[in-house]
Amino acid sequence: MANAVDWSQYAYSLYATDNHYLCNAVMIMESLHRLGSKAERLILYNEQWILSPNTYEGKLLVRAMDKYGATLKPVKVVRHGDSFTWQDSFTKLLAFNQTQYKRVLSLDSDSTVMQNMDELFLMDSAPVAAPQAYWLKDFTLSSQIMLIEPNATQYARITQDELGLKENDFDMEVLNHLWKNDSMPIPWRPYDLITGEFKSADHSNYLGSKEEVWNATEILNEVKFLHFSDWPVPKPWLPHAASEVDKIVEGCAYDSKMDCDSVKVWEGIYKDFWKRRETVCNDLYDTRGGHLKAP
């Protein structure tokens, strides 16, 4: 049956509005390529960038296309008020308008794809499918990974809803306002784990059980999509991220509340990210410092 699937109708969608998120997106393209994903791979990128080997952005975009089989689509970056970060959030929601595909799996770029997730495209039909943000007290849909059936009418709902947004509202607010009570669930285990879980003292929300014993190594082997969320630790490509990670690892020995085995697995996630970032974007970035290298 799997051989009958027309994978050209399905796509992983990532967005890139600055250099760092572009590298993140290309890293995920590399992972999808390495893991043998059959679905298309789409990068929505800032239309102001030029596909030229003489620019940072151009080099990475061409690499994504030529080496990892990505489809590139320039898009106009949309801002909400004066908020700089909103432009990234709203650009991600352009995935709802990619009607050239039957289904799109929208992924946050500040994440790691651990395993092939092609099976999600074959879920029962629904306008939107998303996991619950298990780390929040109240029921909230997570927008870190969303399975979307692109539709012009649905996208119009988003653009209309955007008019009523507050300054600090982002893509998660849009998702929950429009589809909180009208979406199909994606199980957060194993499709939406946040890195901060490895430093948590209580794992019952993620495990879905108070009886199951947390084993960080087994969980890492099980998870398919891992999102970097470790506040106040910076995102792994930003300055001081490495020193903050080192500080937590070193301090674990003196904190009886911390599971040092789990923290070591957590450290390994960051080290793996830095190593892959150096491999994928090595001619452009000072990997651990978060700075672009000179041409």
C-alpha cells in the first residue's frame, strides 16, 4: 500500500527569515534526507534573499536544493505591529496557503528531527492536526509541529484573525483561537518533546503516567521530533549557550534534585546539534558562537 502513495502531494515545511533560522532549516533538510523521508521538503524563505553563491543565504539555499532535495519558495515576510519576532511566527503560518500540496507538515526550525515522520501524512483527514503542549497546565495546542491540509479559505481565516491579535500573540495563539476545539490530535509522545524535559524533576505529563519510570536514553531513542526549549538557556546557536550548558552539567553534581544521567543525555543533544551545524553550515558559521564567518 505504501508504494501507492503519491509523495509529491505531501511536504515538510520550514520557514527561514534570518541567517540562523535558515541554517536550522537546512539542518532539518539534511536530517530528512539522511533519514530517507519520501515527502517533499519545502523551505519558505525571505524573498529579499538572492540565490547566489556570493551571499550567505544564497549558499545555504542552493545547498538545501542541490544536496538535500529541498524545494525553495520565496515569500514576503509579514509583520504584526512593531514586533520583530512576530514576522517569524506569521511566516510559518504561510504553510496553510501552500495549496500545491494535499498535506503539509509544518515544523519549527529550532528543532531536531530524530526519526522519519512520513507516517503522519497518512493520518485521517482533518484541516489541522497538532499535539497538546503537554508542558502547560491548561489544554493548549502546540504549534511546533502541525499537520495541515492547505486551503485558501482556512488561510483567509488566519489573515482575518491576525487583525485582532495583541502585540504578544504569536502563531500558537492563532492555532488555538481557530482550531483548539476543531483539530485532530497528534500524540506528543513521540512527536513533540521539548529539551527542557530532560532537566525536569517530574516527567509524568510527558510520559502520560505517574507509574512509568523516566529513562532519558530510552526516551531519546523513542522521540521523533525534539524542540529546543530550555529557558533561561539560550537557543543552541546563540552566544553563551555553550557556557550555560556547561554550567548546568557541572552544577548537577551538587544538586540532589537533578537527574545527572538525564542531564548528560541533554548535554549530548546540544553537542550533536553543534556538530551537525558545523557539518551543514561549516563555511558560514562560528558554530558555538552564533556568529557568521567572514566570506
